Amino acid sequence: MRWVLIAWCTLVVATPVARAETNTTRTVWNIAVAASGGTQTKLTTLDDNPNVLLPASRCVAGLWTLKSETATHFVGTLKAPSFNFARKAKTLQVKVRKTRSLMGVARDYRDALHGIMRGKGQLILREVEGGQWEVAGFAPEPLGDVFADHPKWRVDAKAPPKPAQPSPVIDPKADATELVKVINDYRASLKLPRVALSPALTKVAQAHVHDLNVNKPVAGSCNMHSWSKQGSWSSCCYDSSPAAAKCMWAKPKEIAGYKGKGYEIAANASGITPAHALKLWQDSQAHHAVMINKGIWKKPWVALGVAIKGDYAVAWFTDETDK
């Protein structure tokens, strides 16, 4: 037996948007294992202890090479596959789903895992219905015949599991639709009117989510309402000064030609979901006041725009019609 157990860290994320969402705890497990070259390396598994996760699933380990990437899948090959169930192959062509566990993995692990997914590296995949796969684990070095070396990770040959139910893939459009719904459902629960969705404000929200994820204007005293210099808008470091506020208010006009001012709430979490964003806004006194027309925000909102992708969710409100 060539492994030692276990260093682990706990991460707070949220369940997929296709189900009723509540905050849950996911765990990333790091285990020292022997690499195929005889050195020691680290195997990281997603969501559960490998002694529980792997023998309960139909899994394969091997050296991944990306062939193509779509909005919902990575497509590639797995060389030298090692199976934990009765199957043999020298090379496996696989479609790997872009689940929230994969795309929203904690930042400490994201660069390494996404570097493998968009290039080459050691993966452990679990089979799901439809002939597809989901990432169960990864390592920086080849692991060889991992399931021969670790028999506790093989399935019960007398009662092998069926392919698992697939996890929902991340869909920014579906997440945005859900975000509008949870905001308006929450307002309705407080007997406040629902706010109509604005295509113009949605364009502003989409631009800002892209800027936050890709250009990363948040730094030092510059909070999530900041804008980088990498776009067709005026950049600003939002530090709660009057000038910063004016920068925010002007974005609907700059980006979408909207005549009125816009007011934004923003949330940040690893692989954020609509329900998690709502909870973060509910827990923030300033953001909560904007969302439910309290404090200085008593003039009713007439339009709303949202976007959610990567680690950010934003919602834009206005009390002025687009005339």
C-alpha cells in the first residue's frame, strides 16, 4: 500500500442551480501517493475522501491531453488508463463535463487543475450517464496503474456501481435567469414589487462580470465596483469616494446608452451560484438595502440587470426609465 492519509481543507460553496440551493461544505482532499517514476507526489480529489469517493464510482485514471473545448465540455484523450472496474483500453476518448466542482474549484487549486484541463496532465475521472465523465481528482505527476497500486479504491467486482447521475454543468445564462428569479422572489417575500429585467442593464452587468474575472480591477482599496482600463469605458478605483460613485452611475450610459443612472451590488465567491450571491447580499447591510429599497434607496426600482460567471455576481438597479 503506497499512500498516507490525509491533509485536508474545507471550502464553502453552493449546490448546483438546477436544485434548491443552500450553502454546503465541500472538501478537497490531498493525499501523498507514489508517482510512476518512484517519487512521491500529491493526489487531490474533489468533494470527498478518495477512500469513499473512488470505490463508490466507476473511475479511470490516466494521462489527459486536451483536443477541444466547448461551453459545456472538455474533449480529449486519456492515455495509459487505469480502471477501478472491469474494463481495458490503451487509450480512451473522453468528454469531461464542466461541472461546478471543476470550474469553481477553490482558487488555491484552480490554476493547477485548469492548466491540466486545457493542456496535459494526470486526471482521475468518474463515469456518468451518457458516456461522459467528471473530474474526481488530479495530480502533478503521472501515477501509473493507480488502481492496481491502491486496491481499496477499486469497486466491488461482485456489485459494481452503474454510471453516476451527471452533475449540472455551469451555464452562465441559466445562472443569470436564476439570479433574477431569486432576487425577485426574495423581494416578493417581503411584499415588494418584482423588478423588470432590462437588456441594457444586463449588458452592463455582463461587461462588469467579464472585467472582474479577466482584468481583475479589485486590488488594495479598489473594491468590486471598480473598473479596469481594459475596456471601452472610463476606468476607476471604487473606494467609496464621490468620484468613484459617479464612475459607477455613468456605466449604463457609457456601455449601453442607458439614459438613467445605475446602482450596482456585487458578490464574490469561488464558483459563485445565484443562491450564494443572494445570501451574501442579504448578509451585507449596504447591499441588502439596495436590493430591497431601504435606507436612501426608497425610490422604487424600475429596471434590473444581472450577470454571474466565474467568481462574481453583479446586479444593477435603476429608478429611471430608459427614455
